[in-house]
Amino acid sequence: MTDYTLSDATRHKLRKVSTASVATALFKRGLRSQFIQGARQVAPKPTMVGQAFTLRYIPAREDRNPLTAFRDPEHKQRVAIETCPPGQVLVMDARKDARAATAGSILITRLALRGAAGVVSDGGMRDVAGIAALDMPAYCAGPSAPTNLTLHEAIEINGPVACGDVAVFPGDVLVGDGDGVMVIPAHLADEIAEECTGMESFEDFVLEQVNAGAGVIGLYPATKDENLQKYQAWRDKTGR
């Protein structure tokens, strides 16, 4: 757990940056493996930003996971859906096994209506057409018809998890776009947001220059003073 609380200002900044920029900023700090592997966007949505609320699955064992397990009011999967705080992202660790679902459209709809910022699973999801129709961003390793009980047992809520080869701690900040999902350690979120805001400004300038016919050598990265001067003039003109 962390005492960090994502501010509205930082959330707003992160909504305007790309996972590519976040990856670069984290790489500068020695963090090379913060991209959740195998979790793909179910449908195009606005950028997802929120702190992690986690659910860990282990391999299901037949004597523990009959269909009647869903009758238990303390069933961890159901409890996670009902307790994930508004504005946070439910992150599910399914050991990168997409053969069975970690959730379906009914549970994810409930999660969305409760105000979650998104959901990320390195396992499968079922009823993906229904999940795609929601306003809330969702990421998973692929569609999967079978119930989670065939392969997964929900075992722990809001502890450290491994999602897509990334260590995710409750309270870490997730940023998701069309490329995928990055995990920002909570204590770095504010400075990463600030740095990436500047990076996005520079890359917009570079893209404008490239579209106008400029070459990338000396421009990206800006190793020539003349390009730095052009960038400063562009910032003065655009207010960025």
C-alpha cells in the first residue's frame, strides 16, 4: 500500500501524454520493464489514468472451484468488483493465461457504473463486445469464453501482483492508451507527469517539422542549436 493520492492536476497531465513518453521518462530513471505485456485495448477509448487496485488469481483446483463457488458472498472476484474505489483501475493478475476469463461484461459493467477508471488483466475476458461498448477503458490478453473457474481462482485483493510481467503495487499509477498500459511507481507519478508534458510538447513540434520536410538528424533528438531555437520560438507562438 502507499500513502500517495493521485491529484486531479497530475491525472489531467497524464491524460494528455502517451505511454511512449512515460516509458522514456521511466527508462531515464532506470526502470526498463514497466509496460504490461500482452494486455491489449478492448476498444479505442480516451487515455486511462488511475491508481491500481489489484486482484490476484492462482491456478484453479477442481475441489475448490465448482460453479457453486460464485454463491459465496465473500468470493474475491465479486468483492473486488464491489470494493474497487471510484477513479482507480482494477488490475488483475492471471499469470498471463488467457484461456479462461478473469471477468465478463456484467461484472465489468458494474465496475464501470461504480466509477472505476479502467480495468487491466493479463488474462482473458468474456463478452468482449459488451465490454467494448462501455465508456470505461479495458485491457486484456484476449477474448475468452470459459468461466474463470476453469483455470483461475481469485485469491487476494489489493496486494502486490504481477500483471503482464510487471510488478504492480496497490496505489501505483497506470496510464493506458492505444499502445497498451504503463505502470508508474506511485512516488514518481507527479514528476513523470510533469516531464512527459514537456516531452509531448517537443514531439508535437518535431512532428510538425518532419511533416514540413525536415530531416530527423539533429532534430530528434535536438542536438543542433538552431532546432532548439526553433522549438523555443514554436513554444512562444503556441503557448506550450
